[in-house]
Amino acid sequence: MTLAIVHYHLGQGGVSQVIANTSCILDAAGIRHVILIGKGPDVIATDLPIRIVPGLEYSPPLPDKSLDATSLLASLRAAATDALGDAPAIWHFHNHALGKNRYLPQVISALARDNERIVLQIHDLAEDGRPENHSLISGEQELYPFSNRIHYAILNSRDHQAFLDAGLPRSSASLIVNPIANTHSPGTPPNGDPLVFAPIRAIRRKNIGELVFLSALAPTGTRFAISRAPLDPDAKIIHDTWKRFAESERLPIQFDVVDRITPNLEADNSFSSWVKHSTHWATTSISEGFGLPLLESIAHQKPLIGRSIPSIAPEYAKHGLIVGDLYDQLLIPAEWVDLTILKDHLVTTLERSYRTYQRKLTREICETAFDSLVHDGWLDFGNMPEPLQQGAIERILEPGCRRIPKLSIHGAEQNAWQWLNQALANRTPQATPDQLAPWSASAFLTQLRDIYQILESAPVEKPSFIDSQQILTRFLSPASFHFLKSPPKPAKDPFPFRAVVFDIYGTLLIAPAGGVKPDPDADSELRRIILKWGSSPPASPSSAIHAAVLRHHAAAREHGNHHPEVDLRKLWREVLLLDEGTSTQELVEAIEEAWHPAIPMPGATEAVGYLSAAGVSLGLLSNAQCNTLGSLGELRDFFAPELTILSFQQGIAKPSPNLFRMLADRLAGRGIAPHETLYIGNDPLQDILPAAACGFKTALFKGHPESLRTGQCAPDHILTDWSDIRKITAAG
């Protein structure tokens, strides 16, 4: 048996440590393997059987034109064969669909279709509170293949059930433990004041604010320490904000201590030194795939305090393991928080998250999520945005407030201050290392061998694919919304508007002017398309459809519609004498592509992407037909469906004020006012004036000389090209 283990990197992190431990276990068992990674190891031991495969590392935001899935697969095969002497019998991928590499899902799909034997080990999910990851792979239809020769190794029962519910056969998935390395006894527990160590890299979902809260609540003399700062620049901003806050409030907590600060004057600053001199370990994380730090606290014989994690607690309970003194919720009075501000944070966070996941956000979703935050007049501190967490910490520092917060533990309530004092007074762990047998190297090796043997004997089977949208639906539940599993609000708002809505033709797309009119030069091509489609064309299709438009406009005006619009699908049925139920969608798309071909406006894609990354809700309000969204290509995915208003769907066209009032109503469903919205168009009379009359801020786009329309207006901004979006930002 030979294996190729594949991951993006072997830098610092839980997955990297699992792979390193796995390699040592496989090596001791005599199982030949190679580890394929995209970039060199940072702190993980370099004596592992590693091969570097360029292109396997995290993908940059924009595609690398020199790389594709085919070339990456070829490089993986070549590296594995070179290391093993032949193609690997089994490919073992870690977190293949986390949204860190845009080509890896396609690689695995290709391997599946080639009937290769594959293990897909799921540590974390892009669908579980990682919308910024999910956007990189959202267009992939084959994220999760399954067959007799593909097996999923999943770390907790929650994720396991999500895949089963989405259609993964039970025989294709196993719950698998991660191995805990043997740890020598640290010796006699330290005396003196408590030193609480959080052995984590301080990313957002580790809930750093709650560690700061506990440090503020702790008895005099207690110290808290967090091992490492994040590497990601955006995560580092949040870390540094908490560090400055703790320093300004003179709280007894230190950040990024390993290899930088010593736990005492006689010690060094290594990780092992901090472990040795700590009296307790702490965890406040709100999400873990497996929870290695919790089990490692037992291996190091350190009492563990902090927050329980619902997704992994059952995995410990079924082995009778009590990992530490943990609570389910840390509750503060709702009156300590301005609930209007909390709801504003909620709505803007949901906007960013749902748009990135390309899901519709409704008023009902916002209300359900808000209701889930309030518990009989109390709020869970761990599920609040960081600015409000800081306000709550300032409150407990006030006289008489430290004894007010409480905990929820298995449904019962307890005073948080009393609990923390008792927990820190205890120096005896609640579990012993011999209870870690289910997570031992031998137990892990047995599980791996069982999976590999199943795959070795599996017959060839054509792969099927799980609907990844079902996985997303399982995790994107408003009742389980969590701020710390959502895109953070930027430290500085990168755009002075909460929503931006676009006209399409002349703004996002360049298209021939003139619209539907008699066009003898186009008639021969239109006749060819209609004949190919299977109908008999009139002598002049352009004149016939133009006459139909005039008739329908006249009829609409007689009924009081002063800005009528037609649906070309209906009119072509009329012109071609087709039955009412006949679909003409494809015919209209073919005719419009030939008659009025549209191409992207230079710079539009980059501008829309910039706004999307800034957390702005995006919409469309335009005179358009059924083919228009298709003409936008991948750009269409940036726009919220409920904020997309097209004239052919409504039977009215710009500059009708009804369209802009409709837009205002839909934005109100997200809590966004017209003055918080920028409308961008290229026509002074049809775009700028009616939008301004409805209260929207406006920008006139002058970026294409053939698209700019005449007319007098006074827009709030003028865009000479799409790069001016950033200038507006600076001005805002």
C-alpha cells in the first residue's frame, strides 16, 4: 500500500500537526507515503517525506493564468510517482473543499472519474461560517464526489450527519479521531497565582474577547496568556485591536507570548516553557472541527476552563470523558448593550455573509437571527461583535458589576465570578492521560487501515456528486447565526454606502444603441436563427418585432402605463404565431446575442468585485430582457436576487418612479435607507433624475463615449471610468 497525503501547506496549525503525526504513525507501521504540499513547512519537522507542488498552495484572489486543474493534477501525479516509484494506491486529501485553492476540487473530480481511490478528510467546511472561502469555489458543481472508491473521514457527528442528510451513503463515510501525541508528565503543578494559558493562534473564531473578559473577571494576581498571533493580515488587525484594548484597560492578559515573552524570570520563552509553567489551560473557541487543544490539555495534565463546543462535546461524552470545567454560555444582561446597535451589526453582517454565499436575505431571516441572540433578557457574550464585547468588558470593570454575569452549564445557571474563582482554585485536571486511549496512535492507525482496506477492495463505480447547496443550507441557519463565524466588519468602512445598485446597458455592459427597430441589415441573420430554431420567420423579422412593440406600448399607455415595457419572449410568440405555452427563452437569447451583442464595460468586473469585498449589498435596476443577466456572465453572481429589478419582469421601464420605489421597499427589508444607497447609471434622464427623486445618492457613469446619454442632471458623483469607485471611497 502506498499513499499520497495532500494539503496546502505544513505551516503552523492543527491540520498540519495532524498530518505530521499521521506521517510518523504510518512510518512506524511501515506504510510508504509522501506528503504533497504547496509551500515549504514552517515549523513542522522537515524530516517528513515532503514534496513541494507549486500551485497547490492557497490561491490568490485572481486566477493564475499559467495554472489550471489539468496542470496541477499532472504535477501531483508526477511528484507522487517520483517519490513512491509508482502512482499511489490511495490519495488522501485534507480539507479539499475549504475554498483555499480554486483548482483542487476539479483535481479531485478528475481523479474520481479516473476511478482512483480517494480519502477526503474533512476538518473544516467553507459552508460553516467561512463565506470568504466559499466564494472561491461557489461555482463548482462537483465539490463532493462519492463512489465505492471514495471515502469521507469526518471528525464530528454534526458534520457527519450533514453529509448523510445531503445524500452521502453511510458506507462512504466514517467518523475518525485525530491522534494525540504522547506527552511526558510536566511534573509537579506550579504553585503561586494562576497562570492561564491559551495554546492557540488567536484567529477570530477562537473568541479572543472572551479570554479578555475572563481576565477582567479573574481574582487579583491571575495572569492570562495567548500563545501566538495570527499570520493572516486581516485576522491580525482584530488580534491587535484586542491587544491594545487590554493594555488600555490594564487587564492581566498577554498576547503572542511564545518565542517572545517568558512566563517568569527563570524560564525561557518556548512553547514547552509556557506549558510547564501554566497552572491552567483555557478555551473560548466557538467552533472546532475536532478540538485538539482540549485533549492536549489532558495529555499535559493541565486543568481546562472555558467554553464548551456543541459540535464536538458529544464525541467526548460517548467515551465518558470530561475534558474540563466548561460552560455553554457566558451571559450578560441585555441592558448592557444597545439592542438597536446590535441589530444594525447583525443586519450588516448578514448582508455580507448571505451575499457572499449567494443566498437571498429576507426580513424574516434577520428577525429569526436577532431573536436567537436574546435569551430571556440576557445575551451570550461569545456571540456578539467585537465592539460590543469591548463595551461589556468596560461595564464589568465598573464598581458592583463583576458579580452580575452568569453562566449556563447543561441548562443550569451559575454566577460567573464564583465559577471562575472556584475553577482557578482547582489545580487537578478532570481527566487523566490514560483516558485518551480512543485518541491514541494505535486507535487512529486501526481506523486508517480499515478505510484504506475498504478502498483497496472496492470495485470500479462511476462517481456521483452531493449537492453542495444542501450542505450550505444545513449550516446557513438563521437560528444558529454567530457573529464570530461571519465576515468581520472592516476596521474602516471601505465604502460610504451600504448598498450600490447598477444600471446595466451603458454602465456594466457595452451594447449597440437603438434597441428593437427595423433593421434590414440584420434581417437575414434573424431569419436564419428563427429557421434553425424551427419556426417560419416573417420577411422582415426586425420590422415585425418592432411593430409588435409599438402595439403593446400603445395598449399599455391606454391603460395608464406611461412607461411601458415588453417581454420579448411573449412578443416573439406573437410574431411567430406560437402557442402561449411555447418557451422562447433560448430563441430570444440567440437573437439578442446576434442582433445586440453585449460585452463587459472595461473595469466593471474589478469595480463590482471591489465593492463586494467591501461588504456592500449589490443590486441591479435596469431596462432589460430575459437574456440580460446571461450577458453579465459570472458578474451576475455578485448581485442579490431580491435587489435585482429588470423592466421586462415588471412591465414598466425607467424612468418610471415605480421601479425606484420598488427598489426602496426591497432595500428596506434589509434595513437600508435610500440615502445609504448609491445608484449608478449612464443616463441623466432615465437613471440619475428618478433615482435622486426617490432619495438615492447617484453617480453618473461617463466611462464609454458611445454609452453616455444626453440630459441635464446633478449627480452626487461622476465616474469617468470604473477606477473612480476608489476615489469615491476616499471622498467618503
